[in-house]
Amino acid sequence: MFVDSHAHIDGPEFDNDRELVIQRARDAGVDAILNIGTGDPHSGALERAVELAESYPAVFAALGTHPHDARLFDQKAESRLTELVKKSRRVIAWGEIGLDFHYDHSPREDQRNAFRRQLQLARAAGLPVIIHTREAEDETIEILRTEWADASLPGVMHCFSGSARLAQQALDLGFSISFSGIVTFKKAEELRGIACEIPVDRLLIETDCPYLAPVPHRGKRNEPAFVVEVARCISEVRGLAIEDIAEVTTANFSRVFGANLDATGSSRETSR
Ligand SMILES: [Zn+2]
Ligand SMILES: [Zn+2]
């Protein structure tokens, strides 16, 4: 049994075959999908993510304002997020939030403010956080140290592609590290080295679909069923059976997000 701990299947890329995509995931042994609701917080994108999680027992939701959209994060977005998180028990995390200084789609000051504020809101809501960071490693860690270190709540560095130093700093803060299809890319030697070193109880796997399809699907639209390839790659570099990676990443997911996933393959509602 596998878990895709970070997917975006509520978007238009899946409008024509969402049902089939979820079925294909189940057929591949992916019994839970954490769908991340992002986009303009005023556009109904967050509600769409909640609705999806309420329609499929295998799908859970995380909600947050992505650093790309940080310029749209205001008082109204804040109340909307807080309300939705409270309303649905299918929402099991706050995210993805963080800093992206690679694309700079939002001014950096807006990114910092939205990140800090959402860490505070997640704490107040008692939810784990999912962190997106790109070309902003030091600032991300600095903000986590001030806003999150004493929260006694779990967190995940998602789609990890950073340095070994960032991985260690995140582990020191109690975070888990989630690897995506990037780990399967030919040139990702260094990342595979990091995936080898992460303590096994802090490992997670994800697709971040529709982007970043793993080898051998690279270049195609990504989907949750392909998380199996991420597991396969990590099992090979660590010299473990793929079943072991499946088992441990599923157990880690369950612990981090408090989701009750039973071994028979059906996922139950979270008991948060
Ligand atoms: Zn991300
Ligand atoms: Zn994402």
C-alpha cells in the first residue's frame, strides 16, 4: 500500500478523467492521496479541494496559500482558510506554504508575511504544515525556527530537491522529508544520495502531479499512480524491497497527518 502525500488532482488537468485517475491509483496500490488545494484563495479553489476530499474516501485535503499566490493572501483569505479547515475533517494539513525565490511570482515581502502568518494559523488550528521552498533555504529555516520550532506539531518539506544541509536542518526541526519524481531523474545523483541518508521514519513519497512525472513517465502528465516509481527508485538506492518503502512511508504519513489508514486498503476518515 502506497500513499501519495502531495498531489494536485483538483485542477483542470484532470477535469476529463479525474475518476479514472483515482481508480488507476487504487489499482496501482495507492490507497491514499493528499490533494493540496492551492491557487487564488478568493477563487473557489480551496472549496474545490475540500469537495474532492469529501467525495472520495481515498482523497484527503491540505489547504493553504502557496508562495506563488502570497500577494493574494489577505484578511479575507485568512478567514476563509480558517473556516474551511475547521469545517471539514477531511482537511488534515495546512499547506503548501513557504518561500519560492526561484519564480518570485509574488513579492518576497508578501511571501514572508503569508508564510509567517500561516504558520501561526496552522499552530492555532493544530494542523501539521507542508512546506514548499525553492532557492530560499536559509530564510525558510530561519522562519521555521522562530514560528514553528516549539509548536510540537509535525511538518513536511515537500518535493525535496534542496541541499544535504537543508535536509539536516529540517530533520533537526522534526520535519519529515518528501521525495517526488525528481529523485528518479538521471542527473539527480546528489538527491538520491540524500534520499539514502534520511532516517527511514522521516521518509515520505509524493508525485506533486500533474508536474514532475517520474522516469519512465517523464514528460507526460503526472498522476498519483506513478508514486510507485518514486518508491521503486528509493527502494533501489537504499537496498530495500519496494514493499518496505511502501510500508514505512505509509506508516509515516499516518503518523504525521494523523490519518487513519487501515491495512485492508480503504482509507477512513481522519480522527483529528
Ligand atoms: Zn510545491
Ligand atoms: Zn504542490
